[in-house]
Amino acid sequence: MRIAIIDKDRCQPRKCTYECQRFCPKVRTGDETVIIGNDRKPVISEELCVGCGICIKKCPFDAIMIIQLSEELRERETHRYGANGFALYGLPIPQEGRVTGILGQNGIGKTTAIRILAGDLKPNLGGENPPWDEIISHYRGSELQEYMRRISRGEIRVAQKPQHIDLIASMGGDVHELFPDEREVNELASRLDIDHILDRRVADLSGGELQRVAIAMCISKDADFYFFDEITPYLDIHQRIKAAKLIREISKESTVVIVEHDLAILDLLADAVHIAYGAPGGYGVIAHPKGVRVGINEYLRGFLPEENIRIRPEEIKFEVHAPRAQKEIFVLAQFDGFMKRYPEFTLDIEGGEVRRGEVMGIVGPNAIGKTTFAKILAGLIKPDVGSIDLDLKISYKPQYIKRERDIRVDKFLRSITERFGSSYYNTEIVRPLQLERLLDQNMADLSGGELQRVAIAACLSREADLYILDEPSAHLDVEQRALATKMIRRFAENNDVSVMIVDHDIYMIDLLSDRLMVFEGEPSVKGNALGPFEMREGMNCFLKKVEITFRRDEESKRPRVNKLGSKLDREQKAKGEYYYQEL
């Protein structure tokens, strides 16, 4: 089976001469393999296409994909967004009384699957709006048959937390007006630490506050099925754990499906997981459910034995020993203690040192001063007490990235570094961050994840002694986080430079860091930093505050979060060992 995908956003017929049609061998023999549609954009006939790949190479905008798929998938086609549009094969199977996770890249169809199960999108089975009887018959003999029958009749009460929480910001009004049951919302607000914003305008909320309000809105509804599309963006690890605990509680009486890129939270939260694989923007396949440990390990390994499918050419590997030995320590710079005061917040830093060639992780709750600390080191703001002069060249990637308008990605990066376009730059930065298909796009048109990868590249493109990256994992999927982590680590080692990483993804911090700074205090009131610590001491200090424990997976060697209250979780807490032991 062969499918042809045309990216309508990348296709620009006014700027080309229809090379896809002119050079197609079948068109030259008289067939209508490629025709021009009413929108002046080409349409490729999948029945007539022979898969020669010439149109892919000739298209000046890389807008075409011709993909060869297993014939078995034809019977699993669930939804297609028109001719030459994205195709989804298979659906997750909600399991009553359990949390089912969906794990996969961005643009692979996870949100589409959620919308179908929630009843927001009627599956077309690759055709033109089939009747519900045909859809129900399509799933005969599977657990989804009865589910689709109940969805068609409106018998399933569904609560859904959307991926794009900015939709909530556009609703207007005060926060408490979003909840019909005032008694229940007070309890949820207290559990999610949003009780102090209930009388605030929705439009005035921060990203983290909006995320927690969206989670509370979903949980507050009386439903049979709860669907959560990414709960971790904008939340710190403390808030993520609290949200995970709430979702675990409602799963005891209802059915929960969650899409999530934070492996630590998915490991903690889910009972089973569906792996979504395919080609982003082209097609997606939802694999059969697996145990959460087995599913995550297979995803990282890049091979699904039951399906006999390789979904990635290389395995995502984890180091066996977490704490890296400091063989040779060269101090790059030292800084004295300082203090920064705002009307309602004070940051107090005791001082420390930056070592050459190391990666230092910075962790702690939101609104505790991590970004303020990073900006002071970068020289963007001045402390009120004490002074700091590192006498270093510093490159800083901010937490919130401004969009550069009317400039293409390649021109933006070329304006930063003379190395742009060299073999070294392409190998060390462009390819690991998967920027090839973004170089000819306008910065204003990039998604959140695309903009994040360009911002990381821009930061590392500058000549500097110290690189500070504030939340580089935001909006990235699991694969992109793994590639970015590996690239940043290799960049620090190869160039003998120092890197500071502020992030809430524990896996990224664990894999990258040589040492750790732990911020504590009262969010939005007072913050101070502990450390820097060596990794074991720092992670024990941090994980104890979060009240979770880590262990090593015996097969993949990846760090795993113990289920809360499990035997191993209780044993490690009793010993005071929140961080895993070396194997």
C-alpha cells in the first residue's frame, strides 16, 4: 500500500513551475497521476503513483512524501484529512478503571485519536463521511465496537482537557465562573494550588495557572471517560506530581486516557501505553496496548517486537552510572552571594562556582527565582545587594521566546554565526535538532516546538564560555528531548564549554547534569539556592522535597519513577535514598 502526502502549508504553486507534475514519468506517458486541483495545488493519485520518488526530489519546497506501508494497515485506516492528507491508522483502547497513555512524536496523530474517542471528530475510515453503522461494523469483534456504538448514541459522558490551553484564556470572565459546582472546585483548587486565583480574570493567568485550571475543569466534570492531552507544559515537577495524583484517584472509578511527553510522569501515572509511530505530518499508527514499562522501553529501543516494526533507526540509550566522576576540575568562574528584591519577592543567592566543561542542572518549583538567577548571571538584570561580574562571554536562551517576524530561519541563524551551513554546523546542531525542514520557513509561522528548537540552535551558535538554557524541553516531544539532550551534552564536551540548564523534565536534568543547584523557599515570596551539589546529593535533596523516588530500569537502564506508595517507594524513602543506586 502506498500513500502520497502533500503538505499544503509548504506547497507554494505561485513560486514553482509544478515540477511534481512536469517530471512525473507516469504523467509523461499520458496518465493523470498528478493533476492540478481547484486550489491550484497538485493532487497525486495514489492508485497510479509508482513510487519512483522523482516528485519528492524535484519539489523545491519539500512538500511531498510518498510512503510505502504494509498492506495490513489498509483495514485499520481510521481517519484521513482529505486527498493527500494525513492518515491515522488504529485507535487507543480505553480501559475502565485504568490510566491508558499514548506515547509518540508530535504530528503523529495522538490528538486526532483523542478527538475521535472524545466524540469531537467523526472517523471517516479514509472515505467520505461514512454512516455510523459502517463505522461500528468496521470495529466489529474489538473492544472499540461497543465504544463507538455508545459514542454514536451520545451515551458516553466525556470530559476532555485540550492540548492548547490558550482556548480557555479566550473564554473570558473570572476563573470561578468556569466551574458549576463551587464546593467541588474549592477542593480541587486547593489540591492544585489555584485557590488564590479563583477571583482573577481568566485572561490574566500565566501559562502554568491556565494549565492547572484546565486540569481542574476536566476533573470537575461528572464523566465516564476523561481525556487529558498533555498535562505537564508550564508546570513544575511539584505541580505535575499533584496533578498526577488527582488523575490516579479519578481513574479508580472512571476511564482515563492521557497523551504525555514527560516519561517520568507517564511512568508514574499510566497502567498501559499505546505507542504511536509513523511519519510526522504524513501518517500515524496506534500500536496495540502494552504495559507501561514494556511500552516505554520498546519506544526508546525503537523496535516493536509484536508488530515487527522498527520505528527509529537508532536506540535512545541511557548511561549506566548517573553520578559522573569529576576526574579533573577546572574552575571557570566564581561568583559571590547576591540578593534581588521585587515588591513581593526576594531572591537570595549565597554564591558558587562554574566549572569548565560541566553541565549544571537547576531545579525547583515555579516562581522560586530560577529564571531571575539565570538572567542575573547573563547580565540582563542587576542584583540589588552584592554584584556579579563573571568576566565571561555568555549566551542565554530565555524561557519565553519572542517570534522574529519577516525573517526566515536560515537567515536568522546565519545572522548569529558564520559557521551556518558548514558541515560541522549541520552535523552538530542542525541535524540533531531536526531543523532541515524549517530553514526555509518564516520564524512567525513556527509552532511552539519548532520555535524552541530554533532558539536552542541560536543559543549554541554564539561564541561563548557559558551557555544558559531556560526550559529547553518545553513543547518538545520525547524524541526531540532525547536528541536535544544528547546534542547539548556533546556540544559541552567537544567545545570544552560550560552549560547551565533550567528545566522541569527530571529525565533531561538527570541525563545532562554533572552537578545540581536546588532552589527552595516559598513560591512568589522568597527563594534561595542550595548547592551546587554533586548529582547524588543534589537529586536526593530535590526528590525528597518532591516526595518521589527513582530506580534504574534493569533492561534499558533508564531512570524510572516508583509508583507512589509501592513497596520499593516505601523502602527507599525509609532509607533516605530517593535517588537510584548505581548498578
